[in-house]
Amino acid sequence: MSKLSNVGQRLYRGDVSINFVGRWKTWYVISGIILLISVGALFGRGLNLGIEFKGGADFSLPSATCSVEDARAVAETETGAQTIVTVTGAGTVRVQTQTLTPAESSVLAGQLAQACGIEKDDIKYQVVGPTWGAEISAKALQGLIVFILLVSLFLTLYFEWRMALSALVALAHDLLITIGIYALIGLEVTPASVIGLLTILGYSLYDTVVVFDKVKENTRGLTGQSVLTYNEAANLAVNQTLVRSINTSIVALLPVISIIFVGAFLLGAGTLLDLAVVLGIGMAVGTFSSIFIATPVLAQLKSATPEMKALSARVHARRTQVQRKKSESGKDALSTEELTSARNLDPVERSQPRKVPRSKRK
């Protein structure tokens, strides 16, 4: 822990630095490949929608003695359609079929009870219509639109529109990759998955806002100096918040991973497992985007402004002049003034009044 703390302090002071902003092409290529795979899986394989979205009948058989194949054979023989059969960690067999009438559901429940050696009254079954899932999707879309509008307004007022746009780019990046992973792996999309997807929006933005707040602090009064460019000040902010972002992500992911483990191996599939899986994927992707996507996008947008172009020209001209003076004097080290400016990263050149000697005071 002491080593990690020491690394964090050195990153914060700027003694060591990882060039996140300068290597934006690398991060964009990596994200582009992941996005391409995600979008391809989404349009190619599609989402594995749960029964709540596509409609159907759901049967839960506790303490069943039959195999998955036996239960599937009974259900498909009765319904004449493809049936999904899974076994939860608690040993409950779950059978999902096409939409059935109450009478057909009762008949199938009896046949499953006979084949699996349990009482018919022990089987829990329900018929869900596709309209319910459509209503959930519509409400989720409305919530997403309202959320994006409010967030855009807040970020624009608190920061500026370029930061708001960069945060929304990172947000869209997180959503597409999370949904794409669901399509690629074939995870079932349930109402709990939709709730988890909306939840990770807040987490993703939280980490991005933390970094942007530090960027705002580092770039305040930046145009009044000629030591740092905007890209360098923004990159410093990412380095200063890097350890915090990693620690926050680890602390947030640990309980989520625990829920996934318990749900997958002990309790079986359920609402908590569906919620935890999408949270785990979203948190990991959100941490990546806040470091490697949001700030580089912001730096590119901001560096394209006339004032930042002028600042960059001044900084490079000053460095060229300093380097030329060092070459002429034969010195390899920075001057005391340059070293102090570089380490303190003070964006505003201070002008302190000279102290009058006591002997000359009136």
C-alpha cells in the first residue's frame, strides 16, 4: 500500500506521468475495435431477450429429479415449439416456452411434474405477454432521454459544452460496449438488466466528472502563462486522479463480483445476478472510458480553439528558446526558473512586489 501511495503522490506532483492524452490514437483504435465487435454482435446475433420482453410461459420446478433433456423433451412435445430449459444453482429447473393459455399451462405443468417426480402444486408458472416488456423498454428509453438532457445541462453550466459533449461520447461508448457484450456472450436481457444499464450511467459520469473537475482546476488561467499546453494540463489531471479512479473502481467492483459469484454458483440465476452482471461490465467499461476516452476527446476539442492554439505556439516557442540557450551555454539541466515552473505547474505567473529594506523605510 505504501508503494501504491508513493506512486500516487509522484503522479499527482508530476514527477512521473503517463501520456494518456498524447496517445489518443492508440486508445481510439482499441476502443474502435471493441466497439466494432460489440456493434457487430448486436446486429449479427442480436440480444437474448428474456421472457418479459418477448412473451411466453415460465415454469419453475424446485427439487426436480429430471434432466434438462427430459424436461425439454416433455415441453417441446406438448407445445410443438422450441423450449429453453436451464438449471439454477439451487437445483431448480426453469422451463420457458412460447405463450400458452391458462389451460395449456396447467396441462404442461402436470406433465412436467410427472416427468420430474414432483407434485404439480409445487410448480410455479406464469404467463407473460410481450406488451409488458414493450412498456418497460419505452419507460427505460424515456428515462434515458431525460437523464441525458439533464446531465448535458448540468455539465454545460458547471463546466462547458465541450466537457458535456466529451462526457456524452464516453457515455455512449460505455452503453454500446455493455450492450454489445451482452449480445456477444448471449446473456439474457431481463428487466433487472435494464435497471443495471441505467445505473451504470451515473457511475460512468461520476468518474468522468471527477477527472474533468481536476482538468478545470489545472487549466484555470492557463492562457496567462507559457509553460504548459492545454493537453499537458489535462493529461496531468488524469494522472492526478488515476489512483483514485482505480481505487474507486476496485471498491465498487468487489461487492458486485461477490454477488455474481454467489448468484452463479450458490443461489442460481435471479434478479440480483442479472443486475450484478450488467453493473460489473458497465463499471469496468466506465473506468476505461473516463481515463482513455473522455479526457482525450476533450483535449482535442479544446486544443482546436484559437486561444489554445496560440498558447501552444507560445509554449513551444519558449521551449525552443530555452533549449537554444541551454545549447549555447553547454548546460544539460533546466534553469531554476524552468524547473520550478515545470514542477509546480503554476498556470499563472505571479508578480510579487519587492520587499523594501528596513533601512530605507520611512
